[in-house]
Amino acid sequence: MIDSKHFLNGISNTGYLTAAICAFGVLIVWKLISAIFFSPLSHIPGPLLTAITPHYINFLSALNQRTIGTYSLHRRYGPIVRVSPTEVSVLSPEAVREVYSSPHYAKYAPLYSMFGHFGAPSAFSSCTREEHGWRRKAVSQSYSLSFVLKDEVATGKVLQAVKDYLNFVESDRRVDIYNANTFYATDVVTGKIFGSEASMKTLAGNEAHREIVLGHYDRTGRVPTWMLLELPFITNVLEWLAFYRRKAWSWVWGGEVKDREIVARIRKWSWDAFMDAKSNSREDTIAGRLAKLVREGGSAEGVWDDRGAIIAEGNDTPQSGSFGYSTSYLTLLDYWVEGDDPIITLNAQKRLHSELLDAFPKSAEISGSGWPHSMDVQILPHETILKALNLPYLDAILKETLRIYTAVPIRLPRVVPPSAATNSTSSHRSGRIVEGKFIPAGTTIGAFAYGIHRDEVFAVETGEKDKPGDVDSFLPERWLINGGVEGELTPDASAKEKQRIRAIEARLWAFSSGGRNCVGRHVSILGMKLLLVAIYSRYQTRVTPNSGVKVTHNRWNDRRTFRDVLPFLGVDGVVTFTPYE
Ligand code: HEM
């Protein structure tokens, strides 16, 4: 027999359960409806899913497709796109100006705070205007074009690294290009900050320095950035488990736990180099000048101590500076040797070689110092450096490389400021108008070079019927008036061409724009151009398949977790340098 009391209880329990399920269903439906129709970003174009969940874009990140995926959304929805319930992506020049030229848009802290050192923000990782202003001011003069040139004429630091690179190449001529370029970038940048004596000497063969630099790139267990941002708890638990697994492994089998230690080593190296500059009063170096600021008691805005000074400069350098630098330079040689169309690539090399021979004839009397054919010089005169910087075809190649294979193609996220700093507010809400649309304060917003660099402003006709100009191909000629053949143009056509070039130069965003643009861009360009002049006046370069040379770091693959644009998948990174006759 059924107990009637129990039976009634059963009914009421089922009723409660059904009611709870219904309420939950209604809540979900309401959540969906409000996300799609009434959420603060519901008026921004984008796929429905991006109004409901951040995991659409997270999923793309997990597939290393975030940048390309966002670019596809822009092609479909236009210059402003919602990529998650709290984030929009923009591409138009007006939107980029609004976001990156205004000091009120802070950097997106969850991402940038990962790049701090010694527990404090650096010039790169500081987010707000207050944190950033004094740090930038302390270093910006040392990175100005005039200072960079003066410094190079006086010290020949970059030239020394170029010579070391050529010696490195000459020792085998089949070069692991990833190592060579990272070494070069590190030697140049540390030389710039700490001076030639105290710089890293990786190319010249200092094994301890090499180990630090390669170890830094080789960190095991690198966690995808998007996971740290979006799933911090799970990621930290996994990291913690992985750390103890490695530790347990090392107890059982011996060996060291490399991961964090290698980061500590690069920091320690920077710290020691800074302290050395301080105690030896190396005021002709950037580190020395910062140390002097510390000695003199600091600046009005910022609290200076050794920690502040090294953060403002020293640690940004081997880590973020040399990384950005080497990646762009890497891309250049990689593209050159392997590009989509090897014929174009070889033709470009030939064209550059002949430009270099015209500018720097082999006769020492004409070229002044005999450089770049002879490396028997300690410093380069100012005019020689300027000549190298102003070679039109070399410049076009560098710009095209920075456009299409840029070192930082990914989004540079900022946060929309509250109404006190707004250009236009509604009476109820606080935020800014971007691309004609109201974006509430607190929304994450960003542009990305990969998308900007594929703007139709870059599309030029090649003049060949079967090869219409497009934005994806590597075509240095697009940076030259009429492809470098100016004489054939009417004055009108020439004026039009000049206007076109001005427009694409204004759109190049490899170093970002506004008050947070790359402080190291002049050093980078000088370093890349002097090296390219030296290499391509002597050698042709080609990728060597199955070379038998052990590639220690194929960073295109390493970067799967860090960047999501992989132009050279499968390239193993050994390059053969063949001297011109
Ligand atoms: C080809 C080489 C390089 C490229 C393409 C590059 C690109 C960039 C980009 C896109 C930014 C903006 C990042 C953001 O807003 O999130 C940036 C910032 C920065 N870069 Fe570079 N960079 C290069 C080389 C260097 C070098 C050699 C140094 C140092 C010597 C350097 C130091 C910095 C610093 C300190 C910032 C932060 C500036 C600030 O916020 O005030 N970069 N770089």
C-alpha cells in the first residue's frame, strides 16, 4: 500500500522541481534575450554568439585563430565588430585615432600586467596615464631618432653587432636563423641600454648569454595567454600541477626545473648590468642615466628607486624589446628566403643588391670607409648611416615586411574611459562614441595590425593584367612611386601616386600610434637596415630544406601559443648564405 502522506510529498517535490526547472529555463531565455537585444553592446554588429558568450572568441584563441577570425568578422560586419559581450574590435583610421591618440583609454590591465617585472609595471606594461607618463618621459629622449643616430656615430654599437652577425654567418654559412636573429636583436638592444662593454655577446659566442636568451624562448610549459586571461583559476591550478609534476620528476630522475628559473636568470642579468652601470657611473648609457636619476633623488612625478629605474628600462629590453625586434627581423629573412613566390623573392634580392652596389660602390674611395664591403671600420660616419636609412628599395622592403608579417599582429586592447573623460555622453550612460556608435565605459576595445595592414588603401594594381594588386601579397613596390619608375609619370599621375604613398604610410601600424607607440622603433629600424645592407651587399639567402643542421628553436611553432598568425608553418629555419661573386 502506498502511504498517502508520502505520496502527497512526492507530488509536491516533483512540482517544486518542475517549477525550478521552468524558472531556470525562463531565466536562461531572459538572459539570452537581454544579451541579444538589450545588452550594452547589442547595437554593435557581430555574430549573435558574441553577444551571449566570450567563449566564441576564446575558442578561436584556442585554435590560434583569434586574429584571423576577428579579421574575417570585420570583412563581414564592417569596421566595428563585437567580439564578445564585453569587447569590440575596430579597424577604421578614425576609430584607431580615437582609441590610441587619447590618453584616457588605459591599457587593458589583465593582459598588460602580465609583463611587469620585479613586481611593478614597466614603461610597456603600465596601464593608466598616471603610471605611464613619467616612465615614458624618463626614457623617450634616449630613443629619439636624433639621439639614436648620434649615439651610433659616437659608439658604433650596432655596427659591432652587425660585424658579429657576419662572423657568425661565416663560421658555417648555414645558419639557424632563429638563433642568429634573436642573438642579434639581444646584442643590439642590450648594447643600446647598457653600453657595448656590458651588453650581451651572444653572437660573439658567450655561452652563458646564449643559454639565457635561448632558455627564455625555450621555456617549457608556456601557457596560452588567452587562457591566463579568460580562465585564470583553471590555468593557475594546471600550472601549479605542472610545476609540481616537474618538481617530482626532478626529485626522482635528477635534473633541474628550468621553467621559472630561466626568467629569473634574465632578470638577474638585467639587474646586475644596471647595478654595474650605476656603480661605474656609465652616464653615456641609458641605464647609467637612469641610475643618475635615482642618485639625484628622482623626478617630480615618479618615485625613483633602483627598482623603478630598472623597470622603466632594463627589463623591458631583453624581454619585450628584443622579442619584438627579433620577430620582425626574423620575418624579413624568412620571407626573403622562402616567400610565397621564390621568383619574386630572388628578384627582390637582386634589386636590393643592385641598389646597394649603386649606393655603396665597391671602390673604397667612393664609399668613404669601404663599408659595407669591408667590415674593417670601427664607426660609421653620420652621412653613411643616413644613406643606409634612406635607400628607397630597402625602405620599401622593410615597410612591406612590417606590414604583412608584422611582429605584433594581434589586438592591443584598451579600456573605454568613463564619462568624465568622454567626447560625448548620453544622459544616463557613461562612455564614448566610436565609429558613430556609443560604447559604454569599461568595454574592452582594440585594433590589430594584421587587419589594419590589409585595408584596401594598400591595394595597388601591379600593372600586369593577370596579377591584380591585392593586399595579401608581399610587394615592396607598392611603397614606391610607380613601383620605383618615376620618370614615366605625368605631373598629375605623379601627384596622385605621392598622395597614395602618404596614405599607406599613415596606415602602417607596426609600431602602433599615439602616446603608447613603440619607443624603440628608431633603434629597431636602424638595426634592421644596417644589418640588411651588410648581408645583401654580400650574400644571397635561401632556406635549406633538410639541412642536417639542428634547429634549436623553430619559433614559428613555439609561437603557436602566443601569436596566432603563422605565415611560415613548416619552414625549419636553416638559411644558406651564398656570397655574390
Ligand atoms: C621590429 C621591432 C619592434 C616592433 C614591431 C615593436 C612593436 C611595438 C608595438 C606594436 C608596441 C605597442 C604595444 C601595445 O600597445 O601593446 C610597442 C611598444 C613598446 N616597445 Fe616596441 N617594437 C619593436 C622593437 C622594440 C625595441 C627594440 C624596444 C626597446 C629597445 C621596444 C620597446 C618598446 C616599449 C618600451 C614599448 C612600450 C611603449 C609605451 O607604452 O610607452 N620595442 N612596440
